[in-house]
Amino acid sequence: MTLSESDPTGLHRVLDDAVVLPQAAQRLDTRRELWPDEVRIRVEMLNLDAASYRQLERKHSGHGDAIRAEVLEIVRTRGKMQNPETGSGGMLVGTVEEVGPASPLGLEVGARVSTLVSLTLTPLVIEDDLARWDGLGERIPCDGYAVLFGRSIAAKVPGDLPAELSLSVLDVCGAPALTSRVVAGYSTPTVTVIGAGGKSGSLSLAAAREEGAAHTIGVVPTDTEADALRAAGLADEVVVADARDPIALRDAVVKAGGPADITVVCVDVPGCEGGAILSTAERGTVIFFSMATSFSAAALGAEGLAADVTMLVGNGYVPGHAEHAFRLLRDHAGVRRLFEGRLDR
Amino acid sequence: MTLSESDPTGLHRVLDDAVVLPQAAQRLDTRRELWPDEVRIRVEMLNLDAASYRQLERKHSGHGDAIRAEVLEIVRTRGKMQNPETGSGGMLVGTVEEVGPASPLGLEVGARVSTLVSLTLTPLVIEDDLARWDGLGERIPCDGYAVLFGRSIAAKVPGDLPAELSLSVLDVCGAPALTSRVVAGYSTPTVTVIGAGGKSGSLSLAAAREEGAAHTIGVVPTDTEADALRAAGLADEVVVADARDPIALRDAVVKAGGPADITVVCVDVPGCEGGAILSTAERGTVIFFSMATSFSAAALGAEGLAADVTMLVGNGYVPGHAEHAFRLLRDHAGVRRLFEGRLDR
């Protein structure tokens, strides 16, 4: 490959010495000029992955200035937003600024879009020092530009939904799509969603029920979240449990009608692998959507418990996932209320 | 739970302040006395997980004394062998020393067994300072004791196979079992095994072919391994590629008849997620058996490539996995030759 050629994966923007994909790269080339199959986006908002933001929040004890400084430093040195600790990124909303003549994405200049690929592989330049962001919260008003590759995906932001709401749906739209697919592989399964009051959790609950789950259990960490989830009417049973406590989680799920055939892990805190495995039935499936999941903890945890469960890495891409998630939000008032409740905070 | 009660998961041996399963614990209680459902094993050999041993080897530049010192220090401070960097452990062979009156494992005193649960959750005391080990290689002659819980699993070491060979089969027996199950879910699939010359790789190739794979591709890193794998006759195509180079891997696999419907990742080096995803067909499945797998690299890598692939965390436990692997070894002379070649080194 010469420098003048581009690869649909974005390989031509990797500045590392080793040949790695943009997601695995230490540093990306953020030059403004496009290769022929690329698209440049004028960024208006970044949305950090929840696990990434929480890590930054913990590390800097909630000091907004320090959090903002670290985000700026990461993007400046790496040419992309990838939390070095969690490995995760987030996504962005913006307006199409320029479309390369060979771009296969079908985007038009001026269209308002959200990226459906992670910020961890998206060349990004911040031009306003994030001056409008107080460093608190996952949503970052931002002026700057980002680049999409030939194989990237972007979704148009729907006209009937506020931008922030669309963005928060798109951020997690892989979860309900994969949940649907897994539920469809079982006959009238029991489905537990851990972190059911959150964005990916509530959408996954709605998807599971639509796809034929016979019994749904929503696990949340607090009574406040339990009340909100009960009011949303998305789960047959709502239980409060600390997902990091494997025995407490197992007992709570069993009491609510488990163990589950399918357990969907949507909580962005480390240490939930054992409890998820322990509260899943033999020949059941655990879907890990949390970026805080440890591969070895899951693999060795199941082995250590002699648990015959299928464990899926939650792939954020399933064809049609964005439209599916928007439809769930429109069709289920409870989902929309939970999303809007989170935006207000 | 009072101190006098035990839990089949081994929770009663966790010394951490938080309630976590033994696998996730910082430190285990290694007291010699058994709870009623436990079994104590007199250890004769430890077998470190390949990813763990390689990390130690790299860290200490291959100095055996330093590697041995670190293993001793880990086991002394944590009460189990869990590499803090890779999170992985290994397994052990020994003789049943004492069986608690309530043990459900069906073991008898004097039986020669291997643990099928990871060392990362097995209480372990080393009593000979590993004096017979030069620190080089994954197999560690050892005198000491280990404890099995109610829900642990152990396999009898077969009488017709040398102990070292049995141990190296049991170490990876989850891989061919899960590969079989996944292959059975496809109709005449193409199967790629990355790291096909190794233990889990060669067994997985044999399992895939037995289960009906129409075309098998073995990927190895060197010409020497390629020659050995060709001689073993386990794969339809043998190709040499660096699995960490995603583009090279994709191109090599495609040239050999891919992309694969099922890609089995058996190489214990970091950074193989992107290449595995890229060389797998749409609606295909990637099974990650390597403990060097990064959860976020897999999840975000697939999303970033808009790749509709199912990604499985390689669960080391599938019912009947030990017997299945021993049978594959006995039935496939090529598998046995590859295993014995590795033991000789």
C-alpha cells in the first residue's frame, strides 16, 4: 500500500510502526485532507462511553477541569478519543462537511449524522478546547472535525427526536439488536437484564419482550432506579441487587423467577462476570455489553464454576440496529421516559 | 453464611473484604483443614497457562530464577496462582489426599487427578520452593497441596497416556469441545484455526473436521510450524501469517479459501482480535480461546469494521470435554505427534 492509497478499514491513517487497525492504534493521522473514500464531519457533540467517563470521574475525583484536561490530552496525543484504561471511546454527532468522491457511505454535505463506529478508531481534532464543557457528564459540546472511512457507518439523526436523545439511543443500539437475535434462538426464554434501568438495559428489556421472552427480570442497583423501572413497565420483575456480589445477584435473580436462559449485562462497572454466570441456567447465554467486562474473568469464571453457558462479546454492530432501537424508543413510552430521565440529570 | 459453612463455589475461602468469587479474589484462605464438601490434592505438577508463562518469560527476559521467584511470590501472597498481568492461571496434577464427607466430586483417596478448574481459583500451597524447577517452561514439578470445592471439577488421569501428555490435553480440552458445538450449528462451514500448530489449535482442527467442516484452514506463525502441521494432516490448507497483522491475516485466509464461517483463535499473543474479525465472513462466529484476548478490542473492533460476526468468550467448560479431547488425541495420530513434539522441547 502506498501513501496515496486508502483502505476501507482506515489503515492508511494509522501512524504506529506495527500494522494495526485504527482501533488498536496508538496514534492516528488527523490531517484535514480526505482520501477519496473518506468523509469529514464537523463535530458538534461527543458522547463518551459510560465506562470511560466513570473511570475518568473516579480518577479525578469528579473535578471537571481535570477530566476535561485529560480528554483534551488524549485526543491531542492519540488523534482519537480512546480511554487508555478502559480501552473504550464513545461516539459523536455532527454535520457532513465534505464527502470524498469514492465514499460508499451515501452521505450528503449538510446532513446531520451520528457515527456508529467507536471514537476509538475515528480520527478527531478538537478545535475549541472544549470550552463549553464543564467536564461533568458524558455529553461534550465540541467544535472540531472527525473523519469516517470507507467501511465506517453513520446514521442520520432522526428529525422527530431531539439530538441528545437520538445520540443516546445510537450509543447503545447494538444491545437491543443482539438481544433480539439471541432471544429468537430460544423458545419462550426467561431473560434477565442487569443494569435494566440504563439506556442499553431498558432497550434490551423491550427488545427481549417483543422477541418472545416469557419472563423478564430487571436488576437495578438502587430503590430509586427500581421505582423508575417499575413505572416504565418493561420488566415482569424488578429486583435490587449489587451485580458485583455474585451470591446476592444469583439469589435475587432466582427469587424473581430465574435462573435466566439469557442474561444481558449492561452495567458499566467491573466485576460482574461471576454473578452473571452464576445467575444463568445451564445451556443459557450471557451477553456482555459492558466495556468494563474482563475477558479472562468471564472465561475463567465460567470454567471455575463448571458453568455450561455461552458467553458473547457484545458486538456493537448488527445490521439495522439503529432503526430497530429508534423504533423501540418510539413504541415503548417506558423506554423513552427512562432515556429522558437520564438526559435531564 | 457463618465461617463454619461452606459454599460450593468456594466463597468461604475468599479473604477479600468484598464478596467476590475465588477467581476474582485477591487472596484465598489456604488452610489445610477441609470444609465438609472439599477435597485436598497432593500436588505433583503445575501447568501454567501459556499466556501467563509467556508474560513472565518476557518480563524477566527468560531468566529462570526470576520467573520461579515471581511464581512463588504470587502463590505465597495470593494463596493461588494467578498472573496479575494476564489474569490467567493454569492447572495441576496430583493425588487425592483427603476427601471431605460431603464432597460431591466422587473422588477416592489415592486417585491420580488433574484439576479442570483454573489455578486462578484453586487454594494452593507450595511446600518445596519449586526446587526441582529451573523456571523455564510451563510445566512445574511441585510438592504442595491444593483444595477443590464442591463445584470444582477434576478428571482422572488416563492410565494409557503419560501424565505430562494427559495434563497438556486437559489444559486445553474446552477448545475442541466448544469448537465442535459451534461447527455443528453451521452447515458444512469453512473453519480457520489461528495458532493451529499448538495444543488447543490442533485439537480444534480435528474437532472441526470430525463435526463436518467442509474446509479447514490452519494458520501458523512460522514455516517450521507449517511443516509440522502439514505432516500432521489436520488441515486442508496451511498458511503462514502473523495473526497480529490484520490485513496480512485476512489476505492469507482469503487466499486459502476463506473468509471462514468460524474462526477459532488459539494464539496466546495480544492483538489478534482485528485480524480474526476481518478474516471471518458475515454472520460467522469467532471463538476466542486466547487468554490474551482483550474484551474491548474485540467488541469495538467488530463495531469499527461494521462486522456482523458472533464473538464467543471461550468457556473452558463444556460437559464431557475431557473425554472428548482424549478421544481426539487417541484417534488422530497427527494431533498426538504435535502434542508430543511440544512436550519434547
